[in-house]
Amino acid sequence: MISLTNLLKKDTTEYESKYRKAGDNTLVIILIFLAVSSIIGIAIYNNSIKSKCNNFEKETIDLAFKFAMNNNILPSYEGTKVKINLSSVPGWDNNFRNSSCDGTLTIIKNNEGYAKVLDLTGCNKCTSSNKSLTSETTTFDADKVLLKISVTYNYQTREISYSSWTNWYESSLISPTASANNINLPYDEENLPKIPENAEVISYEVEKKTFYSYRDQSWKFYKTANNNYSEFSSTKPADYAYKDAKTEIETDYSSWSTNYPEEAEYRTITKATGYRYYYTDEDGDKIYYNDGAYTVKIEDKTLADLYDKKDDDSVSMYRYKDSMWRWYNGTERGYSSYMNLASTTYPYKDTGITKYTNWSDYKETSSITYDNSSYREEKTDIHSRYRTKYAINSMELLNEYLNIEDFETATGRAVSDMQNDENIKVTIKYTYQYEK
């Protein structure tokens, strides 16, 4: 039989064992929690310092670059550089976490603009030499902090040639947007002169010249000076007895409308199909022409090229023009057919009955003379024609790419001098290392 004393002792021992076991786990959990909290705290602290350092670096780069730009000391040739002492940049706050920073910003003109290499010294955790670098890459990223750049050179000789000139282009056929060569090229660039497949376009050259086009105006003249004639009207005005059929003119067409116009014996109605034209923006949204109104045709070529899509739905649209005549009392005037000048038979000109020929093709000389100046109208247009300046390059002449000092020693010429020589093409390679 188990005594009460032994039973109590056993229960106490089991309880104490369980307590010690629970106490051991609690201690481990506490230690793990403290370690994780410390790690997280350190990470948050480091990220905070890194963020502040990145902001300090970007502000420093922007300020030093603006200083170079405002003082016209940016490098002008690709592959060349300028180094700016940060202490000479006005307004630069060199304090970072109680450290007085110093250093330089090296600006290199590359094939995509300017690369900016920052070297901060004595700048606490923002000192550039303490930073880890990414592996080398040929990809330029202007948004990253660049810590190291390698620029190497080679060169080719080149044979410069010119294509033949194109035909002359009217100004309406020229794009208003300048090309990469800072020249306004024709919309249809397919018709630019062809050059050899292995050739490199250096530039497009443009020649401009004034061209002339003309149209002739003619009128109806009449024999008898009868002033008892009305203004033009589609219907018979009060107090006039007769219509002179030879005085017929037509109004301009009305605007297109979805409403069918009122019919009349003097009215000509034209029907066409109208659509809603649009283009899609970068977000995929439809941007409609004329606020989405139905349109038969966009007359402006630039706008027509922009609004190059249309909805499937369509509507019938209508426009009209009216015939009008002069009405008269008394003797009919006796009108001629259309003529440019009065004659002895038809000495009187009716200025209200006139028409024009189509505009002539453009020519390089004016067609206005003393004899035709009373009825000939002229307009001018600046025409353009183009030719391509291109080069056929040799193979690269050095066995390997060299840094600038070795390159200039090997060629016996300065890089800037060679870049000014159109018979030579300096080829440049860049490798970049950014802050991790």
C-alpha cells in the first residue's frame, strides 16, 4: 500500500520536472525572440542609413551636374570626361551623419547621354570605397548610382559618299516632326535614296527651293448693260419677271449631317457613310476625332494619319448644294461663256459669275506675266529634296580595345582630334559597375 507521504513526494517531483521543462522552452523562445528582434532592428537601421545615403548621393549628383551644365563644362565628345571637385559646387551640403564629406563627380559623355561616376570620401557609411559593386555590365542605367566605368577605344577608317538627290517634295508631304538627324524628313521615307547594305548613314542633307503654282480665274461677260437684274436667288424674287438661265451658279456644299435635308428642285443632295474615327493611347483608351462625332472623311492628312481607326458602326450622312440665278426685267443681257478678258462683243463683266481652273503642277519659275496678271493667281511652296551622306567603314584597326592613354599612344592622335576627322570613326565600349 502506497503511503500518503510517498504519493505526495511523487506528485511534487513530476510537477517540478514539468516546470523545469517548461522553463527551459520559455528561455529558448525568449532568446530566439531577442535574436530575431536584434536582426530585424539592425536590418531596419541599415536600410534607413542606406536610404538616407542614396538620397544624399542623388542630390549630390544632381547638384554637381547642374553646376557643370550651367558653367558649360560638360564634355562635348563621346568617350571624354570632366571631373568636378564637390567642394567647388556652390550650395552643396557636405554633412552626412556628422561627417564632412568630400569627393568628386566624373561626367563621361557616352552613347546615351552622360554617365556620372560619384566618388565620396570621408563620408561615414556613404563613402564610395566602402560600397559593394555589381558585376560589370554593358547596360547603362541612369537611375542607378554609378561607382565605376571602364571606357575603351578602337577605330575604323571610313569612305564618305553621297547618294543622288531625291525628287522635290511639297511641304505637305514633309513630316513636321524632326528626325534623329534634326531634319524634317518626308512622311514616306521609303522613297529616300537607297544606300549599300553595309553603309552607315552619317546624315541626311536637305535642299530647299521656292516653287510656283497658278490657277486662272474666268468670268461671264455680257453684251447689253441692263441694270434691272437681281442678286442671286434660288427662287424667283418679288418684282422680277424672268430667270436668266445663263447666270446659274452653285453654292458651296453644306456640312455633312445625319439629318436628311429638305428636298427642292434647285438642290443637289449627296449621300455618304460616316464613321467615328479614333486612335488608342498608351493606356489602350480610345481617343475620338471631333469628340466622337460621325465623320465621312478627315481631310487633314496629319490628323487622318493620327486617327487611323474607326468603329464598325456607321451612319448615313448628307450634304447639299443649291443652284442660284439672277432674275431680271426688261431685256436679257446676253451672257457669254466663261472668259478671262472682256471683248468688243462682251464688254461688261459680271464679277458674281466666276470660276477657277485647278491649280497647276508646281514649277521652279513663276508663270505671272503682264498679260495674264489680271486673271492669274499664284501661290508658292517651299519644296525640299534630300540626299544621304553615308560611310562605308573598314574593319577595326586595333587588335583590341584600349584605354584612352594607350589608344592615343597607339594612334599618335588625340581622341577629340580623331572624332573631328570624318574619315575616321572612333568606336567606344563602356562597361559599368553600380552600387549594390
